[in-house]
Amino acid sequence: MSKSEIVAQFGPEAETSEIISFLQELSKIHALTIEDLYIKWEQFSYQKHENRTELNLRNLENFKKFLQLQMEKKAAQASPAVSNPTPSGKAVKPIKPLHSSPSLFGYNIPKGSALKKRKLNTETQGQEKGHKLEFSDGLSENQSSVNNDSVMTNTPPKSSGTSQATGTQDHESGKILTSLNPENIETAEGLDEDSQEKVRITPFYDPERYKFRTMRQSLSDAADVLDLQIETIAKIVQTHYDLSPSDFGDPSVQAQSEIHAVGRIVPDSTTTEEFLNMDSLALETSRMAGVGRRTRLDFTDIDEISLFCGQIVAIRGKNADGDSFKVNEVLPLPYPNSPVSTLDELQKCSAALEGKPLKTLVTNGPYFPCNSFDLHFLEQFTERVNSEIKPHVLIMFGPFIDVTNPMIAKGAIPHFPHLKHQPNTLDEVFTKVMVPILKKIRQDIQVILIPSTRDAISKHASYPQDSYNRKYLQLPKNFKCFVNPATFQLNEVFFGCSNVDTYKDMKEMTKGGNTSMRNRFDRVSEHILQQRRFYPVFPGGIKKKLLSTSNDGKKVYEHISGADLEVPYLGLTEFVGNFTPDIIIIPSEMHHFARVGQNVIMINPGRFIGHSGKPGTYAEISITGPDLENGNLTKVEGPEPTFLHNVWKRARVDIVTI
């Protein structure tokens, strides 16, 4: 690990010899690459509730303890202690005997074993069941609610009266933290009050298909959708690699000849709750290709690969012993096509903005801290939007009223002295407290709202998700409520927006130095494009809180939030029209970024309000108009000449502080 590699990842703060030697020592001790070490550093910064942790020896000492603690926890979960006979209550995992007949799903079930259902702690369950949602007029209830949920949020309790002062200390509003294409493109000026600039917004989805009833999931419908995902990718692979149907086979069947197989990456054990690795993966086939059986995979001969649960893969190999499928090659999935437009369409879009650049802002909730209803930063932001930034379009991701917020969860809603009639419901909190602030946004600025499954104002709590009800929420006409995920067009530019944290939920398993050294955000972005879905992880991620641990070591958790997938309708989460959008926006709790992958701009704008209550970040996108003369458009020959948009060449993205 050279000095230049360390500085490239950690920045100029790492140029001192003490810090470089310290990081090199940590890399050797924990056998981490420089990229993996930087990802661990971001996790450490995230747990400290800081947007940016200063790289000094004091923080590095704490970082060293953080890595040691992670290693100890992982070791404790990986194997039960044998030398120390403590009553853990965990049974030893039975070893699968060789040459035994497989079960229906490709696994051997030891005789005499039984799956025992876990019972919840009745005392804790009774306490939660008896809890009543109440609105509080005082601050004491507010403070107590934060204290009670400090484990869930990992945020130290603070009084609502000091949150504003804390957030404004050492904060510079409007500071650019990182930029994409800053050398070639200037920041767009935005709306001109004297001109007739107009942005055409065209949604590419059927809103009626998102109005399904939740919690009515059918197993047969879910199985059909999961099978269809595999069969669709199999047809794409067959066409792309010019394979015949006879080249494909069932990987669970013992054979001495090589075959091609397409299936879903799953754990090799249906009861595992631990982190996966390359030795604990299986391939799940469709019911048509292999009766839905699971076959263990052997990646010994594969040098470079990146996998995750739910990934659809195409592999070549053979199952010579009937126990596992030895993979000889992993066939890369082809990327979808890019959108194109005719010359007439591009000229109309350019004329709509009078040849000026398109300016778009992107924000991501929550919009107030977890310990108060302080909307000071949202008010300041709307003022800057109107007077300084002046975008053509503002895209706002939920949640606006986060159900996982400690105050919301406990019903500790404070008294609003400026209101004559206090809100009685969470919907009224939004309409009476937040909507007046949002209405201050200029009428000539188009605002797009993308819902969140954690939002109290949404009547649809699963993904894919129906849009907000604009009239019910009393929003003005310049607000447009879209579904989640949503594909839409701003003039000629295609946007894809999904409000589920794919970058956090995708737990990769990598093999090979070149793969591991690549930026993780780039790897995840390419997985999203290859899988042709905004959220290719299955099963979806989950966030939970530990409630209690019984005497026999069994842990009881409370579900907080997660992807909340509605499996029979996952077809609505796929890319529209079998092409990739020009810009894909997926908010994440991970570090903000703007990157280009396979000619697609991938953006995580960051949180509007940080975990510690401090102001966060937003994304500012400036896209120059389509111009044939400057060479930024690529002509595609055909019966009617069309042009690739090449937005990744024409756009500048800035991550800016609130």
C-alpha cells in the first residue's frame, strides 16, 4: 500500500508520515485493502454522527478500537465458544453428509432435527402492546421519548431548544463539497424571471398500477414474479451470447459435461443469519429450469467476482459430484440500451429553455432533527431556492414525517405556538406545519415529491409505492407527486428515482484484488444497471432494534423499517422500456456522491438533516442544452437518425451543504 494510494482515498489530510504509517499498520493487521479500510472509516464516521470526521491520530486511535470491536463481534457470531462452556443456548450446526440424497430444495435435512419457533418475550411484548399514541404539549415528554429510543437512533438526547444553535455552529451554507465535471461545465444560473423558460415533465409509468392493496400478498404470485426475473435474464443472456436452448441445463443434476445456468444467488442455508462469503452461496433456479432447487456453488476457479443476495447470474460449469456446481466462468450480463431522441425533439427541448442549461435540485429527507420539530433549515433553504439558487425543478425525496423518528414513534408532538388550532393527526402536522413552508417556493419552480416507505403521510407502506395525494395534503399545483420508483423525463433527459437504500442494503461478497480495490459505489451502481432494477437485492434489507435477550441467549428484535418489498409487484421496480435513465438518483445513508458508471450519472444527495441534527447536503445538477455543433451528442444510424443524449458529458453535479 503506497502513500499515493492512501492519499487518493483519504485525501490530503493523510499526507503526514504518522497517519500513513498508522493506516498501513491497520491495513496489515486486519488484512484490508485501502478501499475497504476507507469504507470502514466511513462506517466509523457514520457511527459518530458526523458528515466528515477529521483525520488525526486521536480519531485514528478510536478507529483502531472500532475495528477491533468489529472483529471481536464477528468472531463471536461466527462460531460458539467451545473451551468456555457458557450457556449460550445455540446448537452446533449439523454437517451435511457426503453423497446423501438431496431434498426438494437441494439440501439434506438431518433425521430427528426439528425447527423450533422462537417465542417473543411476553413481558416486553405486553409493555409495547399497552403503549398508547399521545400528543404532548410539553417538552418533558419530548425529551423522555428521545431518551427511550436512544438505542434505536444512536443519537444522544438533546433538548429541542438547543438544536438550532448546535446545527448552525461552524456551518457554511452553500459550500460545494464535491463536484462531477466541474472543469468543463459552469453552474447553471437557473430561472430567469423575464424569460418564458419552461421545463416539460413527462412521467413514464402508469399510476393506476401502483394503487394495489398491501398486505394481500399471494405466494403463487410472488413465486411467478421471482421466476419471471430469472427467465427474463436467461433470454437476454441467450440472445447476447448467441446460445441455443440446449446449452442451458439444470445445475442441480449431476453431469460430466459443462452447461450454462441462470439463477438467483441465495445463501446455502435457509436459516442463516450471519454474514455470507464465497463458500456459503447457492444458485436458485426457476421452476421451469430446475424446479426451483438450490445448488451449492464452488467459485474456486474464479479469480475476480462480486456477488450479492438476490443477484441474477449466468454461469458456465458442471456438477460432477452431485454435491456442488463448480463454476468455470461467470458471464457478465449485458447493460441495457441508452435513451435516444430525434433531432426535432432535441430542438424543441432546447427552444423551451431558450438554449440555456437546465438546473435541478435534489433533496432527501428527513427535514427536521430526531430530537425536535425545528424546521429552521427548511425555511432557510426555501428562501435560498427562491432568491439565490432559482432552479427549474426541485426533486424532494421523503420522508417528510418519519415514522422512525423517536418523537413520532412515541407521539411526543410539541405545542406549536404560532398555530391557532393544534394538529390532531400526523397528516395535520404536515399540512399545518410543513406545507406553509413549502408553499413559499416560487410558483414557476416545478417541485416533484418522491414518497418514502417510512413516511407517515403516505397511505402506501411497501415498495413499489404509490404517490402522495396532492389535494389531500393541500399542496399547490406546481407540486407533482410521483410514485416510488419513478422514471420521468425533464425535457429530453430521463431521470430514474428510487427511494430505497440500495447502496446500504446490498451486502457484497467480493473475490480478487482488482474487484476489491474498485470503489464500492461503482460496483453497486454497475450491479443496478446489469440487473435492470432499481432494487435488485432479495430479500430486502431490514432495520431492527434489540428489545431483549432471554436466558437461553435468544434475542428478540423489533422491526423498525426496511425495504418492505411487495414481491408480486416487483416488476414495477424494473427499468422502463428496457433502457437505462440518463440520471439515476438513489438516496442513501451512506456518504454522498455523484459518479458516472456505464455512461449513467449515479447520485446520492445525502440527508437534508444529518443524524446529529446538523444541516446536511443536497445535489445541484446543471445540464447544458443539446447542441449538435459542440459534439456532445452521438448520432445513431437508423431509418430515422437519432442521437444519444450523453448527459454524463453535458451535466455538472455539485454536492452542496444546506
